[in-house]
Amino acid sequence: MRITVLKETDPFESRVALVPESVRKLVSMQAEVCVEQGAGLAASIEDAEYASAGATLSNDRAALLGTADVLLAVNRPADDDLSRLRSGAVVIAFLRPLDEPEKMRQMLEKELTAFAIELIPRTTRAQSMDGLSSMATIVGYKAVLMAAERMPRLFPMLTTAAGTIPPAKVLILGAGVAGLQAIATARRLGAIVEGFDVRAAAGEAVRSLGAKFLAIDLGGLQAEDAGGYAREVTEEVMDCSRELIARQAKASDCIITSAQVPGKRAPLLVTAEAVAAMKRGSIVVDLAGSTGGNCALSKPGEEVVVNGVTIIAPLNIAATVPLHASQLYSRNLTTFLSIMIKEGQLNLDFNDDIIGPSCAVHQGRAADSRLQAALATK
């Protein structure tokens, strides 16, 4: 079985799908690993490191694609790359099948088998394969640093000969992996932190990190699905959430938002009115920009200033920490592959409680029911 890793084509992408330590593990499982020359340079990994780990290096991208049994990538491969794969080849990457279902059609027509990292279930067994959580850890951490760099004040309380500087007040919206990492990072920097999530169960995790949890009464409504992801709630609940957030925003120096619902537009949490009431010099970092944003004034991939409030909606924060992001993602992929590889060959057991649910397309058909429904409506 030949596993292929290419250099990512997105000009803003600096991560790589496999790092040398993972290559070594896969080679020990009797797999052949082929890496495009320069694939890891943006993540500070030299070609020689791949070679010493047992990988075969080549600068012939077309040949690498044409002979690949499994293509590992960070992002969905470009159409030109997909066209060079053999029918029946396997693709594993962040594919965004629920957010961009139309872009899965080429894989269906080519009769490829594609596993979407986003579809890996959030179960105890799959925890070490959860690439979303790995990247969210980095995103939550880096978002706080981005805010701290742009804020006109310090995060910690400082007592100096010139007097005392009070700590910054930070509000984190969404207590998933990214939100919790943002809370932990802001606390380490000395800020006073509040966390909000519609899922009442998130309160314990928020408080365990030393932050205050802002709760609303859901009236018994379940705001979390069986996979641990947030689900859509009623507009009445969202109105109550926005009112609470607007009140807290007035006293906040920084708001970091990370609330997303798989396959749906990100919920609107910070209204234009809430931004207007914030202090000049305040910062909003909207981590949901790629799915519409949690802030009404966010512009995906841009930084805007409204009445002295800076609103940032970055699209690929994980790529700004490429070495560690690649290491974590590579380990996720390697663990995922390990349940498929038997004596050096790929063995796809779709009855497996991880392999089955994470498959987006297989042999010309959409394997995920949500993807089927989305394609049927187009």
C-alpha cells in the first residue's frame, strides 16, 4: 500500500499531513510512504528528515498522485490533483463535506473513497484521531495571543511604582475545545475571564479553568447532540443569549467567539449594537469566520475597525503554528490509519464505529446521509 503526501496548494497553508515520526510508524506497519519534495518546508521540516524516516521523496507530483493508494492531505485536494488519482484511491483530509457539499461531486464521479476528518465521531475511542479538536487547541491558544498583541492594554494586573494596572476583562463565547483553550490561555496571561455556551454542561469545564460561567435558562432544551457538538437552538434562546452577551460586552476589553454548528451557518452572537456599546480599543476575534461568523460585523479573512473596536475574523489560524499543528494532525491521521492497515494493506471495515461514520463518499455514492441530503437538494 502506497501512502502519498503532497505539498499543500493553498498559498496560505503551511501545515503538512505527515511528519517524519509518523512516517516511521507507518513504514513499520509495512506501508510505503511517498512524500513530495518540499512538502514540509513551511512547517520547518527538511526533506532529509523524511528520507531518514523511511519515506521516498519525489518532485514528480503527477506520478505521486497516479500511483497513490491513499492520499493524505490537510485540506481538500485541488480538482487537478483529484483528477490524477486512480479510481478507488482513498483520500483523507479536512474536506468540509457538510459546509461545501457541491465540491464533493468530483470525488463521487471519480469513484474515490474519501474520509473527512470533520466526520470522525467524538467518542472515547476516536479521541486520539480527532483532528478538529487538535486544531481547535491551537486556534484557541493563538486567538488570545492575537488579541493581546492588538489590545492597547495589558492582560495581567500589575502593581508598579507608578501605580496599579487593573487586569483585562475577556469574554469567551463557545466552550468547545477552542473556547476552553482560549479561556486557559487568557487566564495564564492574567485576565479576568468569563465564558458562555448554550450548553449548560459546559459550565463545569469553564469554571474548572478559573473562569466565570454565564448561563441562560434553556427550559430543558437539549443544546448538544449525541456526538458532543452544539446543535441549533430556538430563536428565543438565541435572543436571550444575545441580550446577555450584549450586557457583558460593555465591560469587556476582548471578546473571542468560537461557536459553530456542523453544516450550518455560525450562530450570530455579537450584534452590531453590542459592538457599538463596547469600549474604544476593545478587540473581537471571531473564530467562526469561515462559516459566516459569530459577530454581525465580521468580514471573513479581514480585520475591520468600527467605532474604535477592532474585529478580526481569521480563516486559518492553525497554519500560523505549522510545526505543532502538523505534529498533532499527523498523529491524528496515523492513529486513524492504524485501524485500517492490516499487514501492510488497507482494510476498510465500514461496520467499524469510526471508519463507517467518517466516510463521506465511497465507490461513487455519498456515504454520509447528511451529504446525500445536501447533494439531493442541489
